[in-house]
Amino acid sequence: MKTTFHLLTGVCGIVLACSGCATNPITGRSQASVVSDAEAARESTRAYSQLVSQAQVQGALETNPQTIARVRRITERLVPQAVQLRPETRSWRWEVHVIRSKEVNAWCMAGGKMAVYTGLLSTIQPTDDELAQVMAHEISHALLSHQAEKMSRVQMQKTGLQLGVLAGAMAGYNLQGVAGLADTAATVALQLPNSREAESEADSVGIRLAAQAGYDPRAAVTLWEKMRRVSGAGSMELLSTHPSPQSRIEAMRVLAEKYLPVYQQRKF
Ligand SMILES: [Zn+2]
């Protein structure tokens, strides 16, 4: 009976490995895609609207009209460039809210649902060019299907557990409790940090996106220098999964040089 267990999980593993990948049109990298961008966007839209209503009830939505207008102005310049880079995101209902929180953070979910935290604005005191770099980096995670990729990994693990239950039942084991440990894909995906590879991709695409929108790529260097100084303030998405901050800044310098001509051409 043990043979049945191994055979079944083995066969299913092979099926998942073959059918669950897609090539990202921007990077050409093969990514897990058991959960599609469309599904990730649907889940995120639901999660985002819950989060925004909750924030509203708790009085955690920023109301300062100047702050909101500033963030929206930058978003409105970045989004058309994002759509140009990944045309299928045209159907996304791009949206941004400013959240009152001490955390130095910002994010963009699949489906173009964004948030900028007031802690980022007050601690970093970014110029518009620097804030655009943060937002372009976050938008790039969505364009590069990083959330769908994380959700796919979670889904594959979950499916693996369910198949294990099936095989286990056949083999006389009761693994039902183990399958119950698998959380919903959306929740887990939003809480899982991005890989270093995903961070480097978002850095590179983000600086390009910002340059195309007329934001100075050299601001990426000054932004991450400021970030390094406040790294103790703890931003999960922005600071946690990178190699050393110094090597990131050096990589940013090279990218800034590369995209400077794009900025100089597009400068508004
Ligand atoms: Zn990131």
C-alpha cells in the first residue's frame, strides 16, 4: 500500500510541475502559475475592499487632501506606463489609498490595488521622484506576477497536502488534520515575503517604469540610502528580503545610469 502512496503523489507532482508554469512576458522567466494573474487579481480585489472598509471604520484612512492628491498624482503618471509594459493590466481597476500607520511601507496587490503608509512619508520624507520609485517598485511586483507566483506555490503545497490525504486514506492513514493547516491562498500570499530574485526584478522594472513616467532614476539611489538609515523602523516588504542594503544601492546606481537617457527624453 505504501507503493500506492508514493506512486500517486509522484504522478501528481509531475502533472503539477508540467502544467503549472508560465513565462512572464517582461522577464522571460518561467513562473509557477497554478493561480493565474486573473485569479490573483480577483482575490486581491476582494481582500483590498475588505481592508479599505476596515481601515475606514478604524479611522486609519488618511484624509489630508494634499497627501492624497500627491500620491494620486504620482499613481496617475505611473499607471499608463505600467499598462504599456503589460497591456493585459488595462482591465485592472487601479486604485490607491493612503493608510495611517507608523510602518514604513507601501504595496501593490495583483489587480492594481495599492497602499502607501503615512509612516513612509513621515519617516523617509521622500521627494516626488523618490516616492515614485517606491510606488513603481510595488507596481512592478504586480506586473511581474509575483503575487500570483506566491499564491501558486501555496496552492501547490495545499494540493499536495490534499493529494496526500487521498493517498494516505488509501494507505490507511488519516491525514485530514494536516490538510486543515493549509490557509487560504490570498491570505498566505499577502503575508509571504517576496524572494530576493523577485525583489531584484521589481527594482529593475520599477526604475524603468518610473523613468518612462518622467521620474529621475537617480532618486532610486537616494531613496534606498534613506531607507538604509531607517532600516530599524522595520518595513516588511521594502527592506526584509534583500541582500545587503549596500549591494542594493550599488545595483541601483547601475540601473539609474542605464535609465537616465529614458528619463531625460520623457522629462515632463
Ligand atoms: Zn519589493
